[in-house]
Amino acid sequence: MPGKQIAGRVDDTAPESAAEGVEREVRVSPEGNLLVELMWGNAALHQAASVDVNASITADVEPAVAAATGLRLVGWSAKESAGSAAIAEADIMNGASQSGGTVVASIAIAASRSEQAWYGPEGIDCANGITIDHIAGELDLAIYYKTIA
């Protein structure tokens, strides 16, 4: 969120609703203008994601990531790994098991292909855990997640 330009200076007063901490980046444009970029908010949103790697999935993975308050699915990357003509399919679920979870992402990949998705720094709430519901074929699946306080 950029600051407001006021008579040649930048008003970088955080709004009342801003969370603790303000990050600033100050630089000069090629035209000689002073550029100030400010970011307010939850620093946990900007932390690096963790990855859970699952190779050659042919059955459910319950859970792939254990339940935690603030757990977010921020993305996934998958590759069909058998090289067969069949499509590899799986659902990523918010839940400790396939039977008690809610589908948050569905994956269907043709032979020898790969797909990925990114849900941004806020991600999708998966506080009940992240489970992989295997449907068909064989796939390698990396799940990117983080816990936001």
C-alpha cells in the first residue's frame, strides 16, 4: 500500500487498523523521483511457505500436514509420475482424513504432464489439517503451506 504524497513528502502514518510493524522500501526512480513503498499488516503472511513432498502417490495421505490453528494451503505442484495413458487425479482436503474433510482443490493431470497452483500469501484456511484424497493414477505432489498466527 503506497503512502500518500503530501507537498513533496510522504505521509507514512499507519492506519488505525494496521497490525504491528511497518515495512518501508525507499528508492529513487530513473527520473529522480523519490519512491516510497509501505506495507502494513500481519508479518506472518509474508513468511516463507513450508513444503510437504509426496512422491508416487497411489493411496490417500491422511493427513499430509497435521491440523494447526492458522494452517493455510498456499499452493501445490503436481506431476503425473507413472507415464501411463491414464489421468492422475487427487483432491486436497481441509481435514485430518478423506472421510471427514472438505475439498479445497481438485487435481487432474494427463500422462507425463505437470500442473501447479498458488493461492497467494493468505492461502486457503486448512486448520483441520491437509489430506490428499487419491482418486486415480500415480502422481508426485508437493503441498506448500504455512501457519499464520
